[in-house]
Amino acid sequence: MSTALDQLARASAPAPLVDAVRLSGFLDLLPDPRGVRGRRYRLSSLVTAAAAGVLAGARSLTAITEWISDAPAWACRALGFPVDPLTGTVSVPHPHTLRRLLVQLDGDALDQAIGTFLTARTTPAGPGPRVIAVDGKALRGSRTATTAHVTLLAAMDHTGHVLAQRQIADKSNEIPAFRPLLDTLDLTGTVITADALHTQHAHGAYLRERGAHYIAQVKANHPGLLDCVRRLPWREITLDHHDRTRAHHRLEIRRLKTAAFAHLNYPDARQALQVVRWRKDLTTGKLTIERVYMITSLPPGAATGARLAAWIRGHWKIEALHHVRDRTFREDDSKIHTGRLPRIMAGLRNLAIGVHRQDGRTNIAAALRHTARDYRRPLAALGLTG
């Protein structure tokens, strides 16, 4: 029996697909924070193993290291861990080895590698511009007695995967991080959606300089702009789009109107938008009506009412991303606060959610359970095996 087990342990790992997009190839470009001496494991192997563990549902660093420790020999070979030339055994990293690396890892570089990997493995979108949502999230479990919680600003493709992420500086807010976040992306011909916090003249001018259009929400933080848009004769303006949905014990009706605007005090603003939402809770019978005002640099006729409505609704997919990280990965319950670990773990969760969504999984919790049942599944998703 022992001979048979030895042969199984020495079995070759499944061969990677020739045309697969391999995460390790993008991670090879990361700066290694470790000293030159004592590098027994490649950085890309360690980070890929951590990513595979999160893809299989690991919520914490402890769970990741347990997933790696339990991995069969062929999986460790596929991850790139060293093999003893005499015995054929595969060396698996100690949990402290992985922790020391992730604490020091460059979060900006990792998020850029993850965004590039997800972009490379996605299928080309249909006709029309690429739409990117920008929003921030606080990692509430990262708060300590002496430091505030870590806050991250992310840019997410409306298809559901994160393209870039940046940590907000201490004692600051999302506004100064907006431009550095998008500097890493090609914005030519894109449409950027964001909440009212980012309806800033400097942001609008920056996006137009980069060749991007915007759909910006207008609220009371810009009273003059809001008053100007709200006073338009909306009752006399024809309806551009009407939508009715029924889901989650709720009936929702959305109406969109657009108005061309030649003299609006915002960089290159060409249209004003009014969205009216009726929501009726079918359980309680409660009815709520909400009016939202927006401005956009898109000229009249550049997008249909249906497409504008889809882009406005699509922005809330980034809120769904934050919801999945909180409820499925229990991010706000995590007490990780050492070094750069909160940021790194958030990036790995973004990677897992993006991969599952690209693979057509809408229920991320079910996708994690499915992936956890077979070590081949996370490795195949990361391009390591066929």
C-alpha cells in the first residue's frame, strides 16, 4: 500500500491549458519585499496558492494555510512549490512564511496584477463603450485601538470584476484617491459612474482629459448644481425609458428622462437626467418614491434611454461586490489588521469574486462550495491546470 501511495504522490500535475491565462505570469512582475537570502519559495507560487485558497472559500489567513497544507502533491507541483530531486517530495510553506510575505506585499502592485489578469481572461464585450463604476468601502474589522479602519477605493467593470483598487490615506477621504486610482487604467472611450461624493469639477475635467465620459450623481453636497438641474421643466419632458421589475418580494418601477443642457456649470456637461423609482414592498405594502438627478458628458443621441438606464443600474453592482465580501467572506468580521494584510485579503477576495462571475456564477457562496470540493477547480480557474 505504501508503494502505491508513493507513486500517487509522485504523479505529475495536470498539464496547463496552452491558451490559459495564468495568474502566476502576472504575479511574477510583483516586487519581492523579502531579502535575497532565504527565498525558498517563489513569490508568485505563494500568492497564487493564497488566491486559490480564497477561490475555494477560505475566509482567513488561517483557512488559506490549512488549504495549502491539505493540498495533494500534484496540486503543490502545479502551484510551483519546490520538489526534492532525491525523494520526489514537495515542500509546502510554513504558515508563518506566507504571513510574513503578505504582511509586506505591495498592495497597489498586487491589485494592478489582479486587475490585469481579470481583464486578460474576460471575453470581449459587445458593442458600446466600457462602463466602470467607482466606489469606496471601509474594512471595519481592521480598526484597532490606535488606528482607524482601512478604507479602499475600487474601480469595477460593470461586468463584475475589479480593475483597480487603492487604499485611502489616513485622515483623508476618497476624493484625493480618485485620480491615482484611474491613472492605471486606459479610460479612452469609457463611461465612468460614481456616487455624489465624486461629483467634483476636478474629477469631471480629469475624466474628459483622459477621453472618458461620466455619469455623475447630483445631491445636496452641490446645492447650486442640484437646484439648477432640479428646476428643469421635467413634467413637460418626454419619457425616455420605462422599466418594471418584480423580485425579492418587491415591485419596482423606474422612469428615466433626459434633457439637453448647453450651459451647466460642470466640465463638458451635455445632459441632465432624472430617474424616478417607485418601490412597493409586497410583504408590507409600503410604497416609496425616490427622485435622483444626474449629469453626463454624453451628448444627446450618444446612448439610448434604455442603455443609460442600464448603466445607472449597473453602477450598483459595485455595491453588490461589497455585499458579497461582507456577507459571504465575512470581511467586516475579520480582525486582520497587521501591516498590509487587510488590503491584501480584500484584493484576493476581489479576485475570487471576479473569476467566479466571469465563469458565469451568480451565486458566489455556491460557487465557493463547488470550487472547494475539488482541488483541480481553483487551479484550473487560475490557469495552472487543464
